Amino acid sequence: MSGFTKDWALKWVEGFLVSYFFGETPLHVVKGVVKGVNESYGVKPGEIGAIISLKTPDPALNIPRKTREERAKPLLEFIEKLKKCEKND
């Protein structure tokens, strides 16, 4: 897989994460996208977790930090489950 493809997949998932933080995309859709980029594009759960960790405190997202933190929690839990599954493979 080319670096361009992986970079594109990371940007794609980042867009879904931001949309989720704004309440525009349901959690189950974001989980599906995260799982899809992990399986199809080789994006590691840790890479997605890093994006979530960077976006959660980002003041450029014009929503309350507490809301971002609340919405990030189930995603980070999902990422941890993906990491455990990856280790078991």
C-alpha cells in the first residue's frame, strides 16, 4: 500500500471523527469507518487513537471541550478493543 493511500485513509477517518464530535455522524458509523480503514488500508488503531487524542483538546473545534471528551471516550474504548484483537491475531 502506498503512503499516499494510507495518508488519504487517515484524513478520511479524521473527517469522520470531527463530524462525530460535532454530533453530525453517529458513533456506529464512525466505528465502521475506523474498522474499515484498519482492515482495508492498514491504518493501525494506535494511529487513529492519536488523531482522537489530538482532536479532543483542539480549540479549533468550536464545541465545548467537555463534549469532545465525552464523545471521545467510547471511541477510545473501541480503539483499545481493536488493539487487543490485533494482538491476538
